[in-house]
Amino acid sequence: MASDDETRLPILEKLTSDAEAHARSTTRVRRSFTSLVAIVLVSAVLAFGWSLPAKPDPPLQDARHDFSGDLRSRCETNTLLQPLDHFGASANAASFEQRYLTCSEFFDATNGPIFFYTGGNANVEVFLNTTGAMWEAAPVANALLVFAEHRFFGTSIPSSSSSTHALDHLSTAQALADYANVITALLARFGHRPVVAFGGGYGGLLATWLRLKFPHLVIGAVASSAPLLAFEANVDATAFARTVTYVASPVAGAHPNCIPNVRALWPQLTAAAHSSSGRTQLAAAFRLCPGISPSSSSLVAWITTAFEALAVHNHPFPTAGLPGHPMRAACAHLAHDYYAGRSDLELYAAVRDAVGVYYNASGDVPCFDLGNDHGERRQNVFKYLKCTELYTPRDYAGGDDDMFPPQRHNETTDAMRCLQTWGVDLRPFYAHTMYGGRAGLEAATNLVLTNGDLDPWSNSGILQSLSQSVVAVRIPKGAHQSDLYFHDATDSDDLASARAVVRAHVQHWLTTFSKH
């Protein structure tokens, strides 16, 4: 069986700064990429990577229902009183109200299953409105949909949550125990029935770990774009940047001049930032808010974050406030050969408009604040988890490997930042210790782990099946969590096939449960 490392997303053989070389090589690289995908799929079938039950049950799909509009109106909001600390036994311990939403429109209370979404680092209502895979499966399975909110996010916030002491109770183990309590309460209310967990990204980690830690409550889990191997000692920290660069390449549909222009930016930007007049010029060119005198490092981080976000959200349809194929939209602003001798100001303006596809998706942002990276500001406490459990450093190799300036993470510096900001130690391998990494997954059952090849997180995902019931589903040209969204006219055949594989496995779990 090929290892995961041997089946990682292929990177362009040489992403040179010569746009003509890009254009000439596009056909050759595309053919190579397509051939490799075909080989991977065939190998996966032979190695039970895409294996289905011998006689697959009818897939869970029903296109007769309209799921347009705000789906919150079709659900009921509930709360459950949860202990702040599940693992202490003190009397009169602190507690908080955890929110979860139940959607019973298609539920058969006699024997229908429960589809349970493990909320991640955002308001749970976001997941309720976007997780089309659950909604589209519910009518056929007669399922109750449950969307549970993660502690310290949305409205499920303990009192004094901003204090470091309160954040001692922000952990994956506490969140999983919350979910276990919600499921237990639901089973007490509706009776014994199968529960299938769903999640994407961080929520996909939680769905997987919920199955590992509470197999008596959850019969199986579907995890989309879950970086389950991100906490291994030998993780490739440069893979994320390489994949972002791949998404910005002509092979992925972006303009051939995009990468050369981005590469040309860095030395010019760094040189300008050395002087006061240069920083003033940069602030004006990038339309930074008044009072900001940018350093080269702050601008590099701000621009890099935008391209990374565009790659992660690079769906063919509009989502997260972004247009369809947002990386292509950004790279369209970099279609001219600015790298070939045009003025620095022209290149700055083009890059500003490119990253504006992310930072100014609404079109009404008057100026840019370098501290506004959309996700981290709203979800600042997630940085706490990155210190204590979910450390996923990124390296940028530069050169031909990616389109960013070279930079290596510094674990000592990161540890100091965790201590100064949160008063906690950096624990790089804690998640591996707690959940077992690959070895823990090899001992598990009833997991479907999906990854899209164009998702920068896929390099930390499971790309080869580990057993007959821990199944990897790899989606050529798939984006981050693309299989969890509602089906769309732009869906590729590969994405449609991946959805069918997931549904067939879920149906098999339900059928097997009903026979016992």
C-alpha cells in the first residue's frame, strides 16, 4: 500500500517566475496531475480506500426538498446545563448553558437516527445553515438533525470566559464531554437509536475523536477536511504553503502571471519598508487605515493570510461572503506582467485588489487594518487551543516550492508567546498523546474521512484508508469541506462520487445497527 506521503497533492514541478514557462508547462502539468489522480484512485480501490459494503444500501439522497433560505427557522433552540469541568468532583461546581439546535422536520421518532454535528470554533448557526450533506440525507434517513455548539463560542460562553482561569476549561476533552452529555440527554428523551457524528475542519477532528472516545454513543463519524495527522512529530510544515501556491497556479485555473507577481512583490515590499518614506508609500498604496506605519513582516503576514484563506475557501460557488473560485478572482487582479518591470506602485495596487477579494468581499471597507484577519479577531480564544492542544505551525520555503518569502516557525518563540499571552505552556504533541494519531485511527472503526486535493489542510489528513471501516475518500480538485455543503450545479463528478461513497457508508452503519 502506498503511504500517505506518496499520495500527497502533487506540486508543480517548478513554479518559475517566468510566466511564459508557466503557460508552456500548463498542458504537461495538467496531464501529469490527471494521470496521478487516476493512479491514486485505482490504487485506492485496490487497497480498499474507496471500498463499500459488498451490497451497498441505497444512498442517502433526496432532491425533492427545498433547503433555501435561513434554516434556523426550521429548528428549535435548546440548552443543556453543563459542568464547567467534567473531570472534577467538587460540590457546587461552576456550570454554563450549552446551546444546541434540533431540526425535527424529517424525524421519525419511532426509529429514526440522530445526525449530530460537532460544532467547531464558530457560532453553531453557521454550521446549521451550510452543512447541506446532513440536511439532504435527513429526509431519506428520517433523521433528527442536531447542531451542538462548542463551549466558549457563539452563545455557549461560560461567565468570566475572558479570564485565563476560565480558559483552563477550554479543551477538546471538555468539548467532547459536552457533546456526550447532549447525546445522552437526547437518547434519554427519544430512546435508544443510532447516532452518527458529522464535522468539518476542527469540527471534523471532534467528530472523529467523539467516535474514538465514546463509541457506545456514536456508531460512526464523517469527518471532512480534518487534519488528523497535523500533530505528528514528522509533519511537513511546508505543505500548506505549497498547496496554497498550487491553488494559485494555472493548473488550478488561476492566471499564469499570478504567482510570478506575488513572488516579485516581496523584495520590493521589504526594501520599501526599510525607510519612513517607503512605509508611507506602502500605507498609501495598500490603503491602510490612518496611523498605520507597516513593517515588512506585518504586511507579509497580512497578504499571506489572505491568499491562504482564499485557497481554503476556493469553492466553485459563492460561500463565506466570497465569490466562486475566489483564488481565480484574486489572481485576475494580477493578470498583467507587473513583475517584468512595471512600477512598484502598480504591483502594490494589484496585490491590494487581489487580497481585497478576501478582506473587502463586501466592497465597502474604506481602509484596511492589518490586525483584521477575519477569523482570528472574532475567535481569539481559539489561539489558546492552538497553544494547549492544536499546534499547527507553518513554514514557507520560498524559491520554487511556494510563492511566499522563506520563513521557518520558531517553536521557542511560539512557546514564549503562549506563556506571555495565555499563561500556558505550548504542547505541540498533546493531541497526538490524547487521541493516538494514526495508531489511534488504525484501532478505530466506522470512520469516513474526506479530503479535497485543493484544500491546503489535506496534507495533514488521512488520504489512504486504514482498514475496511476507516475509509479515506480523496476528492480530486475538491476544496475545504466541499462534500459537506449542499449539492450544487457546479459539483464535479468526483465530488458527486465522494458524496455517494459517504452516504453509502452511513447507510451501511444504520442498517447494521438496525439488525442488532
